[in-house]
Amino acid sequence: MSRRLLPSLAVLSVLLGPRAAQAQEQAPGGQPDSVVAVGEKRVSPAVVLQTAGLVPGRFTTYRDIQRAIRALYATGQFDRVRVDQDTTGQRQILIIRVHERPILMHWTVRGVSRLSEGTVRSKVNLAEARPLDPAAVAHARGRIDSLYRARGYYLAQVKVLQTYEAESSRVRVVFDITEGRRVAISRVTLQGN
């Protein structure tokens, strides 16, 4: 059976080989004449370029571009990072496109009556006047939900409301809690044991 597959694999490699080479040529990389940053508002273009580490005139591979994207995400300033390549005339340009996270102006908790508000607020670890981290918001929501479940409020619901202002560059977050009633087990019945 392996003897039958060998000729077909050889034919496939001959047919698909040029396509793979074309895909590598179209991927961003090579030796760019210039590198520019687009989309930043708070962070200066120089900081974006320095963090990315992509230098004009130096040969750039896809691994360098992956490292640059990871480094920009690691700053916590950006929601989206993309690197494109453009050729204008004889010049090759690498374009780093970024979309900044909004700044958290204020967060609050609403709808708390059965537990102390301080106990619920202690479960939220969000820093104001910093870029909003969606993972930290989801983590805080989960911690509030776990607190209510531990106290017997299994029907409690926690919603996160985000209010954007100033062209979506600033945001306010409200953890809206519907507590519901406390759930208690009144009787346990075993059958068929």
C-alpha cells in the first residue's frame, strides 16, 4: 500500500510546490525600506516601533513579525495588532496596525443588598486609569459569581455593563448584580438504592 502512495505524493508535491513558494513570497517579511505604525492615539508611534523591534533595512522573517506582535500584545495596551506589507514603487513598507484598549475611568458594583458591598467589591481587582483588560473583567465577574454561590445564592446573576465615552477611548464598567433568593436544601430522598 505504501508503494501506491509514494507516486501520488510525488505528484502532489510537484503540483503544490509552486503555490507554497508563492505563499511565502506574499507573507510580510523580507528587507523593508521603512516600518510605520498606524492606529495609535495614546501611545506614540516611536514606542510602538521600539516595542516591535522591526528595523528598516534589516532582513525580517515571519518569526521576527510574530515576536513583534507578541511584544506589542504583552504591553497590555492593544486589543488588536496586525502587520501588513505594502510596496509603493520600488519601496517595501511594513505597516504595524494597532487598535488601543480603552482606558478604565471608573468601575462600580450595583444591585448588592444581601451581602456587604465591601465584600463584593473586594472580589474585583481592576486598576482605574489603566487600559481595560477584558480577561481581568471576566475574572472579576467569575469571582463575584463564586462568592454568591458560596453563600447559597445560586440564582444570582452578574452582568458586566460597559459605557464608552470620548470616541471609545475611555470606558466605565458596572457589575450589575441580580441576587435572587437564597437556595437551601430542605429534604434529601434516596430511591432505588
